[in-house]
Amino acid sequence: MKDLIVFLAKALVDKPEVVELTVTPAADHSLYELKVAPDDIGKVIGRDGRTINALRTVVTHAAQKKGEKVRLELIDDRRPPQPNGNSAPQP
């Protein structure tokens, strides 16, 4: 599964050498966290999230064929989180 996600992600981005994937097993599923270069986030997300949703669909169906459950998350490191949890900058 990891190879499939990395292969698809590298095909989408301009900087494939930066693509990282971490796997965290949980009780009922595996969490895959995909990290790409900040300039490539938009390419992976796509218009209205269509690309990342398609990637999640492919990965979910491939996992189901193997009898597994997976969750794919895209890690966005472009903006550090605000201390109060709001994404809007403070005045």
C-alpha cells in the first residue's frame, strides 16, 4: 500500500524527492500521512479537493481488496498552527 501511495504522489508533484509517507498502525486501521513540498500541496489537493479525494478512493479500494482499512491524510506544513486553535492571524 505504501508503494502505491508514494508512486501516485510522486507522479502528481514537481518535487518527487521531497515526498514522505509515514504509517501509523491503529487498532482497526492504518493511518498514512503524506507530506509533500509546500509548493506541491495544491497539486495534491486539486481543485475543490478532487485529486486528494480520488487518491483516497484508490487507496481505500486497494486496501479493501487486501482486507485492510486505511486512512490517508495530507500533512500541510505551510502555516504553523495558532496557539488558540484559530487559523486566522491575530491582530
